[in-house]
Amino acid sequence: MIYALTGARLFDGESMLEGRAVVVEGGRIVAVLREGELSARIERRAVEGLLAPGFIDVQVNGGGGVLFNDVRTVEGLRTMAEAHRQFGTVGLLPTFITDTRERMAEAVKAMQQALAARIPGVLGIHVEGPFINPERKGVHNPDYMRPIDDQDIAILTSLSEGRTLVTLAPEKNSPDAISKLVRAGVLLCAGHTAGSYADVLEAYSHGLRGFTHLFNAMPPLMGREPGPVGAALDTKETWCGLIVDGHHVDDASLRIAIAAKGVDRMMLVTDAMSVTGTAMQSFELHGRTIYRKDGKLTTADGTLAGSDLDMASAVRNTVHRLGLSVGQALRMASFVPAAFLRLDHEFGRIAPGYRASLVLLDDDLTVRQTWIDGD
């Protein structure tokens, strides 16, 4: 089937355009034409609003009432992807946080099955911990934290397709383990770390690719100890995940970081939990009740536990709270995470050859429709 989406303004991943038709066939974009150039033989599907590349979220703990740690199944992953799709997310990495080795292996196996089943929107797995530092544990359970060993490496390198991302504390894991994962194609981010600037640079020299939720669960930037934040902003070839919700990081700190590193290395993430796409007001995490109130998720003592955020809200916040342009915010939600995942030849642009994974937005950046591979 071949059809053309017409009538919308277009952000093609780089520029805002008017009067364009996006021609889709077989789940791919085959042409972007001026509407007057469109053949009468091609079915026109009129849409209204702003058509943009769909969002890519590399940190999604849950959604639709499902938490990946608790529901390590293909159907659980499908529910998560469907919950986030309504907010414009066309590709995500379901995120499995600190837990036992056995449950981590079950999560990776479920992901292998989900990828084989071609669950729409599922691109791979993010394993956040247990290879992190208890000093910067956040809501993660310190009882499970440990350095990576060969058994872990075997599990983390077992996916035959898709992407595997691992968040670790560089100071808690050997350069040899880091190198083994990188050589096997695993993407590595520093996070939940108390490491020094030198610790992070050592991991970077062995293939560290990015930073998980910059500023959160890591020491602050100091004049005589730049730490992980300084390393993130000083290494121009790395990527940083940002939670733009007004709770995790002060808006001014986010603006300063973006100005220092540039938009094209800063990717929006949600760090969403099971409540996304639901009316739930609480849920359980490792035996602790997490409460949803005033746009944030916390334990009873006020510790942040993921976020009450979706990608469309993250885009709106980036525009309205941080003052970036709509195009910059959309790029941070699409092309930048796609580039981090080495999928920028598939996602993040509306151009011939790219997947027809798109989002249609109102003027207020609320999602009206989402397409995954033309559907």
C-alpha cells in the first residue's frame, strides 16, 4: 500500500516546512514532495497540525500499569510500548533496574522474545544497575549492587538483535569488563556513580558512550572536582539523557548544560514508571510504596523514584520551561536519541529511506496521532 500524508506543517528533523506531502510505502518514507507534485494515483490522507519524526526514549521503566522489573514478559513489554505510543513514542528501551542476576536474565530473555515477535516500538533493553554505586543509589536497592562479572557479561551480550544499553558506575567496574561489553556492541552509560572526573574519563577511553539522567544520582560539578557532570560536558562525543520535568533538575542547570554541550548531544528521556498512561496514584517497587503527586513520584520520605513524565510532556517542557525552539526540542526527542542508539539512519528524520515512524502534534504540542512503520 502506498499513501501520502498531506496538509500538515512538517518538521523533517532539521527544518520546518510547509506544503509538503510525505509518501509512505511498505512502512518506509519513499518521498517528500511538494503537494502539487503528488501523483493523482496516490491516496491522500489529510492530517492537520505539525508532523514530526516520532520520539525515541532510551529510559522507560514502565507504563500502562506495568513495571518491567515485575512483569518480565512479552505481553508486559507490549503494554509498556502501547502506553507510551499515545504520547508520540515510536521506539523505546524498556529499562530493567537493579535486581537479582536471575531476574535480569529473565528480562533479557523476554526482550529477545519481544524483538523476535516484532512488538511495535520495542528497540532493545536498558539495564540500569546493579553495577552501580550504593553511595548514589537513588531508589535502587543496594542489596543487589555488585560489580559486573563474566556471568553478567554473558547475559548482557546475549541479544541477537536490537540494542542493549547498560548504565553502570565506572569506579565500581573494571576497564576490562567495560571493554568486553563495548566490543560486543553494548552501549554503556555512566550513572548512579560517585566516581571522579578521572574515573569517568578512564571508562570513556574504553568506550563509555553516554550519561544516564545527567545531574541525578551523581556528584555535582565543583570547581576543583568536575566529577561525572564535568566529564559529561567536557567529552564532546558523548550523549546525555535529560529528565525535563521541573523536579529532577533545576531548569537553569539544564539550560547551562545544553549551552555547554549543544543540543545535538542532549536527549530527552522520561525515566517513566508504571503509572504512565494510567490514573494510578501509587505502585510498589521492591516492597516500597511509590506515591504519585504534583507531577512527581516519590517514596514516603520524598526520594524521587523515576518520573511522572511522557515524551510529549518532555518536549513541551523543553520549549516552555527551558526556552528552546520547537525544532530543537523535537530533535532532542527523536534524532539525538536515534544517533545515540546508532539508529539515525532509521529514525529521527522525515526523509526517503527512513522508517515511517511519525508523530502528529497540535499547536500546543499535544499528540494527535502516532505512526510506527507506517501503521
